[in-house]
Amino acid sequence: MRIPMRKVPRGVVDIACGMGIVVTFLVGLVAGGAGVPLGQLGPALIHATSPDLEFLVYGVRLPRMLVAFSTGALLSLAGYLLQTATKNDLADPGILGVQSGAGAAVAVYATFVPISAGALSYQLPLAALCGSGVAVLLMYGLARTPSGVDPMRALLIGFGLSIVGSGGMVVIMSYASPDEVNLITAWLSGNIFETTWTFAILLTSVVLAGLLCLSFLSRELDLLSLDDHAAQSLGLHVSWFRAAFLVLSTVFASSAVCAAGAIAFIGLLGPHLAKAVRGPRAEDSLVFAALGGGWMLLMCDMIAHAFGLPAGVLTGAAGAPYLLWRLTRSG
């Protein structure tokens, strides 16, 4: 007899997930082309070992893993908010054109605006925020009907925006320098290309701040998932909170784009996994969605990096069949 995952005691699920994340980080830190003895991992993290080993663990692997984990968490949170705000279970920052809009803005900015090394950590995120904001406004405006946002219409418009954004980046590449072409190519392939401590701290801070903010808005998220009239009758200002959650999802997605580019389907898989395990309530599933999305992208990046592939290849291979399966079920 198969036991539904939701019936497993919550404490058991939490402990298992926490151990899985810790083990994944440990494996990522010690495994690789240059192996690190497990006994030397602690000294390397506290600067009490050889400079070469310390640089490998603390200067290369740990920031990359934090960037990958935080990027996955941000994409999962963005997908969670998009699915709630648009009432579309298939919403994902990559599918709805949010990431393409951010990437096109980053490509334009990187190609035509001089960027100083010291300003990189805030100039590109601002450009990505503007691009993803335009994409969200277009998607929401074109998919909106008198009865609300039509899920299938939003999906089709999002696909169109993704194609336009990706095509625009290809055109921009013809005007870019070789370094700028490499940046755009890395973005299109869905690779973790910003692996510095600056981005690791920035993205981790955005994740923690976002979860703190959303912890006070879990009731509003649950109400927004209801019919608009029902939510209004329960005292929710639907249009205001829908706009607020769309803005937050845009911030999360644009932050992730600056470090990893076009990583698709994490924003779809993360929320679905969290709701399957913890139930539909935001209070129960929101943090789990962030942890699940972070763990999935971290695993994909570790495996892809070992074979010299972009992480987006593996997330696409996992997410595309799931999306098709959900489309056939809803059809």
C-alpha cells in the first residue's frame, strides 16, 4: 500500500530534507577533480590549513554552491508567487518570459553601457529588475480578461515573450565584444557564471529578506489563491496584493538571473514539490519551496559541472517532461 507523502510526519520530512541539504553541501565541498579530505574540510573553512586547499574550498567551491542554492531558492519563490498571483499552477519565471526579459535587459546594459568592476554587483541586478518588470507587466496586461488572468493565455504569451527576449539577445550579440558575447552565451545556456562571494552574500541576503517578508504575508497568499470575489469578501485587497506579489516575484527572478541566466523549470518544480509534501498552505510550504528549489539547482549544478555542462541542461531535462505531463493532465 502506497502512503501519500503528505501523511508522513512533518518532523521526519523536515529532518530528512535538512540532512539531504547538509550531505549535498559536504559532497560538493570534498568531491571533484581535486578531492578534499573530509578531515581537512573544517580547517579549510576556518583558514587553518594550506593556502591552496583553503582557496579551493573557501574561495571556489563554497561561494559557487551558495550562489547555486540561493539562485534555486529565489527561482522557486518567484514561481510560488507567480502561480499564486496568476492562479496558474504552470507559472514559472522562465516559462512566462520573466527571465528572458531580465536577460535581455542585462545583455543591452552589458553591451552598450560601461560597467565598472566595483559597480557590477548592483548595476546588473537593477538592469535585470527593469527588464523582468517590463516582461511581467506585458504578460499580466495581455493575459488579463474581465474575469481575471487566463492561465493558458498567460502561458502562451509567456512563451512568446521568452522567444522575443532570447531572439533579442542573439541580435545584441552581433554588436557585442567577445567578453560580452561570452556573458550572453553563458546566460542563454543557463550556467552558474557569477561565483564570487559578493554575489553569494547578495543572493543569500535576498533569500533571507524575502522569506522574512513573506512570513508576515502567508495569510494573504492563501486568500489570493481563492476566487477573487471570495478573497474580497474575506477582507483582502486583491488588486493591491496581487501587484505586490508580482513585484516580489520580479525581484526574486531578476536577482537570480544576474548569477545564473536562463535556468528554467526550478520555479515550476520547487513549489509543486513543496505543496505535495507540506500541503497548499503558504505557512507550511513556502520555506520548503525555497529549500527544495535551492537543493534541486545545487544538485543539477554539481552534476552538470562535473561533466562540463550548464546546469540549465539538467533542469530542462527534468522540467520539460513534467510540464508536458501537467499539460496533458489539464487538457
